[in-house]
Amino acid sequence: MTWISKSITGLGFLFLAHACYSAHEHSALQSASAATLSSLASHSPSAVATLPIDISIETVVAILAICLGLVLGTPELRPIQWRVWAGKIEREGEKGFMNGDGEVDKDYVGNPFRVLESRPGFVDIRKQRKEFAEWVREGGGP
């Protein structure tokens, strides 16, 4: 995550915490005032308190800010097809897999075809048979 996305996400969490605290305080004040009113007038119906619009707007803005910060901080998606991803590795190397902080991604493994390129070739049985026959003719046998 870059510092911009981290700061937007942090600001969104701060707004969300403030909205939660405000909602809690509002409900505590409403329950305290409802208890006082019910003790004064036992015949009055209990009023249903709704959350003030400013707390609701703050909550929605906070959630949108958190979502925006998280989206801005996500790394670039990799191709789904192996051949496209491997081609990018071979063309760009480590430079193509740098994150926003300038570090190479932790799951960068280098050339994905190095196992295939380092394996031994096919065995030529006819060539080995010919070499063995020459070795036997030269007296290499027991």
C-alpha cells in the first residue's frame, strides 16, 4: 500500500470510529431521557428515537473512504493465463513486479521455466548402445 491509500484508509477508520462512538452516545442519551420521561409521566407512550442524519452520513462517508483506500492500495492484478504471466516475467524481470513501495513482491520466483530449461535432454538409446558396443570391443568388459 502506498502512503496515500494508507492515509485514506486510516482517515476512514477514524471517521467510522467517531460515528460509532456518536451513535453509542446518542443511544445512551436517548435511553436516559426516555427513562426520566417515563418516570415523570407513566401514561405517555415511549418515543422511538432514530439516529440523527449527520451520524448516518458520517458512517456512509467513512465506509466509502475505507473502500477507496483499500482499492487504491491493492496491487496490480496478475494475468490468469500462465503463459502471459511467464512472458511478463521473462520480458520485465524483477522490475515488472515492484510494488508501490519499490520492493519486489514476496511471491516473485523468477523465471518459471527454469526447471524445464535445466532438466536433462532426452536419452539417446541408440547412441548409448553404440558407445557400449565400442567399449566392449575395446576390451572394457570383464
